[in-house]
Amino acid sequence: MKHAFLCLCFLLLTACEAQTPGVSRPAGEKPLFLGTEVTDPAFSPDFRLKDAEGRTHALADWHGKVVMLFFGYASCPDICPTTLFRAAQVMKLLGDDAKRVQTLFVTLDPMRDTPDVLREYTRIFHPDFLGLYTTQEETPRLARAFRLFFRINPGETPQSYTVDHGVNTYLYDPGGKLRLLIPHESPPEALATDIRTLLR
Amino acid sequence: MMMQRHREPEARQEDADKPRPECAKAPKRDTRKHFALLAGPLVFLFAGLLACFFAPGSAQAQQLVVTEAWVRATVSGQTATGAFMKLTAQAPLALVAVRSAISPRAELHEMRHENDVMTMRRVERLPLKRSETTLLAPGGLHIMLMELAAPLRAGDVVELTLVVEDENARRTEYPLRATVRALDAPQP
């Protein structure tokens, strides 16, 4: 019995090791990142999404760059513009390093966020930000792949619905691996610090 | 007297850049009443005149004070945005409806941010306690202006009407003006 328990402990430990290659640290050591590490080979969603010009994109398009991705919709009254505003501040804080970061705003409301809306909406915050979308049918599947909470609340008219959604920002390292989840409250300075660490 | 729908003078707005309510816009009373009840409207008229002289000193005219009203700008094709302000009631009131010429569907909503999820719900009735300031601000309560026909540009002025109910279920309308702020402006 005791052996079995030790075995289990060992297995759990090795499992943890396997999940965080290269980032495991002895207990008590200062963490490498300010955001929540999610480095896990089983959870690093890729995607095939269109931009406003109709070009299809996947993570590989930004190999060598940190990808900062979040979901939202243009009719969102405050969380989404705040997230985009913070992303723009992060770009400013990064200075030259900003060239090695791609920000992606993925709409959860492709019906109202037409390509034209998406293009103008994202560019207001930063000329390099890219708005991406998929079909309405595919959007819930996309959210599931990102383990993202997503729900449409029907309104009184077909156009007046609202969208509930997860507000974390996903950070991918330059190798295209999902590494960090950043909460909405996290300040731009913390994001910039973590992005610099990922770029190192 | 029966429940009477009437229009109060403009809600007092205390923004530095906004003019105080003008007396010319003072009460438009509904006088579709029997002749025998004329005394009532006359008293109201007199009160209205007094309000004109002492505006904004009249208690009637100041049941609701609205300050720092603003609306977030939109891009072409975007059909919804939020309106934000501070509401201070001078008596127990409830905000029951919002109207705006630019939006056929203006609703009061409450946004919640819990466990990394943003949710939004319609609020049918918002109680406003006496002498308390209620914030309609990003991250919480706000007015959703939906089905917008045209984009709102920074610097535009949007006219809104708040419909407020007092303890006697008497409804009063407060017209106000909100300035449009840039989409990428920092949160005030």
C-alpha cells in the first residue's frame, strides 16, 4: 500500500514535470511570470480564422512572434474596449519589442461584427491589431477549443442580443505554444514584463 | 388628482461645459383635465413659474441630478454602444426607462465580471436611493444604446431621456445631453 502511494506520488510529480517542460522550478523560487502559466501540451489551441480582407490565418503565420489573443465583440460596452486599450498600452511599453508581438482580437459576434466593423474597430486602438472571425456556426466550437466561456443572451429583437464571454488574454510564445493566461485586471506593465520574458 | 404624466425641466447637469437648464424649457404640463380640476394645473403652473425664477432651486426640478454623462464612440457599422453617467436622486426614485432618438432600443444593463467571465443582463428597474449617487460606469451598470443607425464620433452630443418614477408611481422625464468620447479614450 505504502509502495503504491509512493508510486502514485512519483507518477504525479513526473506528470507535472512533463506538463511544464523547461519552466519547472524548485518550490519557493520566484515565478518566471506574473500571469498564470498554462503551458500544457494538451492545451495549446491553434485556429483557422479569417481577417477583414478574407485571408485565412493560423498561429504559424506569426512564428517568431509572441501572439496576444483575446475574444470579444464590438458592441461590448466596456470590457472589450478596455482589453484593446490595454493591449495598445502594452505595445507602447514594449517599444522596439512590439514589432515581435501580434495582437489578435477574435470576435464572438460575427453576425454584427462584419469584416468592415472588425477592421475599423481594431485599427482605432492600434494599426497592427488584427480582427479575426469565423462563421457563426463555428464560433461556439472555437470557444470550446480555447476553454472559453461563451453564451448568447437573446434580446427582445434579433439585433439586441448580448454576449457573455471569458475575458482572459492568451499569450503564445514565439514557438507558437500557449504559455500564459492573463486576467482582465492585470495592468499593462505586467503583460509587457511577461511578453519580454517570452521573447527572451 | 389622477396620476399625471408631465415633463419636468431638464435634469440638472453639472458638467462644466454644459449650460444650466433654461427657464424657456420649463414644465410643459398636460392640462387635459376637467375644468373643475383646473386649480391643480394652475398651482403647478405657479410652481413652474417659481421654478423658473429660482432654477435650479426648486425641489421638483431637481429630484434627479445627472452629471458626467458620456457615450462611447462607435465605428461605421457598429450597432451598439454604452452610455455612462452619475445619477443622484433627491428623493426615492427608480429609473424605469431610457429613450434616445438615435437608438430605437435603449436599455439599462448590468455588466458583471466574475471568475474571468463577463456577463450582461437587462435591468428593468433601477432603484435610486435618496441622496445617494448611483454610478452608470464601465464595468457595471450602463445604458445600452442598440440598433444604432449611424456611427457616433468623438465630440458628438447625444440626447437621452431618462424616465424616472417616484414613490407614487408618477413618471417624470429628464432630458439630458451626453458627450461622445473616443472609443480608445482611457476609462474616466
